[in-house]
Amino acid sequence: MPLHQDNIKRLYLFSGKGGVGKTTTSIAFANYLKLKKDQNVLYLTFDNTSAISQLMNDLNINYQELDFFDNVTKYIESKFNSLVAKTITHNSFFKATTNMVPGVQYIIHLGHIINELEKNPNIIAVFDAPSSGHLLVMLESLNTFGNIFKSGIIFNDILKVQNYLGDKSFSKINLCTLPSYMSVNEALDTKNKVTVLNSKSINTNIFINSSYLLMKEVKDIIQLPLFLADKIRIETEILNENKNHITTSFPFITETNYSDIINELTPLMGSLE
């Protein structure tokens, strides 16, 4: 399969405030890369629900449900051996400590994703990353633990992750937001913080999901209901005020079946490359 067509990156992270549609748009984007760009896609998620599993199977997209203890075991094995890994990860103190420090888990997951990409140069990873607040914790943890260790194996691995994230030809963060002032301002704040939380500036874009302006049905309505007209007015104001910050928008989809929503969004996803 062709790799690095046009501006295609190796790693895409999707984030945003809870409920804005980052999972839906990340799946649609993974499907776009597979169908429209003929790419070998690996979809990564923390969601272990049967619905996601079934959808990935229906779309014929390779996916991994990220599990911390599985990934940390693999990491320790790569540095020592399986016996050492099992001894450490099965220790109750280790489990309790890592549960209290979520940043450790995020670093391990990022390291695992980077290792997967290094081992498999023909895959593109689409990561349904944590919501925006946790995304900032994840990036800040790289700095925090890098400053703690300063040198050695762990420091070098953290630096490797930071370098990959800061490589604009390799990685990209797509921040999903809704067409409301509160949601867009939160996305702008997240983007500003992302730029200072890595040793190199990370390629970060903001896009609007569930745009009322782009709804197909709106074009056929001569007299809009007041609530819808007000939403469109607000969205227009937001786009005018933030035209240099918002990359693109995707329409509100009226379909109720999740697979239908994904299929309708898929051909529109090219602007997120």
C-alpha cells in the first residue's frame, strides 16, 4: 500500500472536550484513510466496548484496545526480560502507584504507539486520545518525568516520544469542538497549552463537528425555526472571529445509526490530513 501520500502523517491524535464527537470523527478519519487513501490503518482506543469492536470489524479496520498493564509489561520486557516484567507489574504497590499517577500510564501508551509505528513502517496510526484535559496531562507528564530522570533509558525513551510528537511530518493533533463559544474557546485554550508542553511545537489543528451551517437539510428550509437560526448566527460569528484558528467544519448528521453517521462523514475527512 502507498505510504506518505501528499501530507499524510504516521500518527494522528484526536482529542477534545467530552461529548464533542472526537471518537466518531476519529473513526470516520481512519475509515477515510483506508478507503480513500488506500492506507493500512491502525486505530487505537481506550474504549473496550463491544460496539466499538463490532464497528471496527464491520469497517475492516485493524484496531487495538490500549491496556496499561499489557503495554507496561511489554515495555519492561523490552528492557529486561519477561520474568522481571511480571514481577514488577504483578506487585500490588506498583499497581496502586501507577493508578494514582495517570501521567505514567499515558507515557507508556504513547511509547507503545511509537514502538508499533517503528516496527511497522507501513501503518498509519489514528489514536482516539484522551479528552483535552487529560491530553494536556499526558503531554505535561512527558516534561515532568523527563526532568525527573534527566538521563538514562527512560529519559531517552521520553525524548524519543517528544521528538516524534514534535515532528510535523510524523504527527498531528486534531482537536474536535462544537460550534459554540464555550466549546471553541476551550479548544483554543487547549491548542495554546499544547504548543508549550512539548520540547518541539506540535502540529495542532481545530475543527468543528456538528456544524448547523453545513447541514444538508438547512438548505431546503425557507423559514428556519428561531432556535436553529440562532445557532447558525452564533456559528457564523464564531467562524468569522476564528477563521485563522479553525481548519474546517463537518455537518451535523441527522442519521441515528452510528455506522450510517460514519459512512456519511468518511468522504469529508480529507481536510484533517
